[in-house]
Amino acid sequence: MAFEGLSEKLQAFTDKLRGKARITESDLNEMLREVKLALLEADVNYKVVKEFVSNIHDKALGQDVLKSLTPGQQVIKIVKDELVELLGGTDSKIAFSPNPPTVIMLVGLQGSGKTTTAGKLANLIRKQGKKPLLVACDVYRPAAIKQLQVVGAQLNIPVYANENEKDVIKIARQAKEVAISKLNDTIIIDTAGRLQIDEVLMKELRELKSNLKPHEILLVVDSMTGQEAVNIATKFNEDLGIDGVVLTKLDGDTRGGAAISVKKVTGKPIKYIGTGEKLNEMEEFHPDRMASRILGMGDVLSIIEQAEEKFDLEEAERLEKKLRKNKEFDLNDYLAQLRQIKKMGSFSSILKMIPGMNKYNINVDDKEFDRIEAIICSMTDEERRKPKLLNASRRVRIANGSGTQVQDINKFIKSFEMTQSMMKKMKSGGMDPRMKKMMKQMNLDDISEDDIKNIEKKLK
């Protein structure tokens, strides 16, 4: 997972600060040394680290402590604010033209994931009400055009390609005419890459830029190349001029140094991040939310947005009505809720977005949810509605049908009965004291007032 090592060390740092009534300069210097080492290990640019640590040191010693915060909490706030600033400060989005079509040109080295990113970006902006057209301008790499066509077909997004033409400027101009005639308001151009930056590549891209006059040039960079990703971004910006960066494979980069360094070094914002291999696993980059995740403060807004996008509201309303009529929560309901959660991605990633959950050493095997789904699907409809019917012989049959053991069935049913009991208590307004204690320990104070206001807006 991205930032895994850095996140653990920065959270250890903030845990030491939390609740401290007094922090000496010596204490601060010792702790900042750990932060410095953690950032360097995460492959963050040395100059960026030096400035980051220096800013925290000066602000922590130079500021009056707010009345509502302890000195420890004040330093944590400074660390978060500085981290947000380092990651870009504010959200940076695509500037869509008031006179469509908006032309977006994707550039980058070969293997950075440009073609897949073109599809992901088209899918993302389509959800914002846009009508994108993908354009195949990589005429050199074998099967590049076919790959974009396959991606477009999977997403049901049109692709313009002219396999008989080798002049990318002509292809781009033809695509623009097609977009205007078909009322496509956004054109996403997949350009050719090289294994390394060379003058031939840059000359072609500069000519394409000069003739096409794109509204946005986005550099696609593989975050797993670490510090080299920042060097690539710097070179492309100097030679071509870019408007923003798309970091791919961030889910596979445990260090995250590229994401932290790129804005500070190049001056260009990260606009999108790839969070997985699937074509829907891409999201807008929010510096404040990413800083909160790194520091273990959660990302409630992203959970809400994912739920809004992927949850079936009709299913949620059906369950609510059922519980209001005092009908018991059964295995059909359990399966429906399980499938809703699976749509949001891995359960581990969801847990990490919940404030304070980083303190609990919860290891979730997402394959367990597949096993549970197989178990429930091996039951008859009557067994799902009335789990009490599950005697020994039925459990043996279900185990055989789901490829599991009887012990797995027993364990799941016990867990389900606890869930049933919890649903009853929640409906009656009661809550287990242990749950209340856990909620208190989750440090929901880590959510800022701005976060709370944004959450309230979303919920309205």
C-alpha cells in the first residue's frame, strides 16, 4: 500500500506528541530527526525533506499554542498543514474549456500506463457529465492502437484511430473534426512514449502541442520508479511544459516519495492517482485527504463519496424498511450488504480511511469475504431466511457446495448471530458499552472543523 512505511513512522511520531503538555526544543529536534529519516526512506527528495522539517521546527517553536489545543496537538496540526502544503496545498482539477471540445494530451515514457490511464480518465470524467472521445496517437508501439480500442470497448467509450496514417498531427486533427460532429465535448489523446526521454520524442510532442493547442497536458508517471519519477516530471516540464501529473500504480508503491516530492520540485500539481489495475480504480488527488491518510487520521469524505457512487440506494432503503417493520436481519440481507461493501474496494483500504482505526492491528483477508459469499450462495432460500434450520447435515452439504470446511460454516454462523444481535440493539437504541469505549478510543478529534463541515454538506 502507498506510504505504508512512512505512514507508520509519522503516526508513531504523532502518537508521541499527542497529549503532551510540554515539548522542549530538544524533544522536538529528536522527534523531527525521526521524521527526516522516515521521509528519506520513503524516497522523498532530500531538499524537500530539509525544507519540510525546517518549516515544522520554526513554526512549532515560534507559534503561540492555541487555547483549544495542547502543545502536542499543536505540533500535530503543524505537521499536517505542512504535509498538505507539500502534497500540493489545494485540489487541482482539469480546466475544461467553455468552448468544447476540451483537448487533453497524455504524455509520458513507455510503460508508465498512458493507454490504461486514458481509459480511466475518460471513465472518470464521463461520471461528471462529459462525453469523451479517446484518440490513438501512438503509431509506433505494436498493438498500442488495439489496446486503446479494447479499453474503449470495455468502458463503452468511443475511440478514434486511423491505422493507415502515421502522421499523428493529421490523426489528431481528424479526431477533433469527428468529436465536433459527434458532439464529444472532451478529447483525450494517447501519445507515443519511449523507454527514455530523447529529442525525437520531445520534438514530436512539441509539434503536436503547437498544432493541436491542448487545454491540458498531463504527464503520466509510474510512481514505483520513486525518485526517478520526479526527475522525469522535471525534464518533461522543462522541455514540453505540462499542466499536471497523473501518478499510476500508487497502490503498489509502499514508499510514496514521488507523490510527496513532485509538486515541490516541479511546481506542477498531481491531478489524479491510479489506485489499482481495474478501469474504475482512479481518483482525483486531494492533498488534504492524502495527508490525513498518511498521518492515520482517516479519510471520511472519500468513504462517503465511494458510498454515494457505488451503493445501491434502493437496496439500502429496502433494508431500512424491513428493519423498521421489526423483521429480522437475515442472510439474504447480510449477502446484499457484503456485496455493497465489496463494490467500494478492499475492506483493508476502507478501514484505513476510518479515523483512529490505524491504532488497531486489524488484518483483513479480503478472500474471506469471497468464502462467506460462497457459503451463503450454497444455502437454499429458506435457509438464508431461517438460519436456525442449519443443522449438522445441512452444514455438511453447504461446506461441500462452497468448498469450505464445516468449521468455517460454524465460525461464520456464530459471527452472523453476533451481527444479528448488534442490529437489534442498534434498532432499539442500545449500544454495547465496549463499542462505546472503542468509539471514544478512535480519536475522532483528529477530524478538523473543515472536514466536519464538508461531511455535513455531503450528508445533506
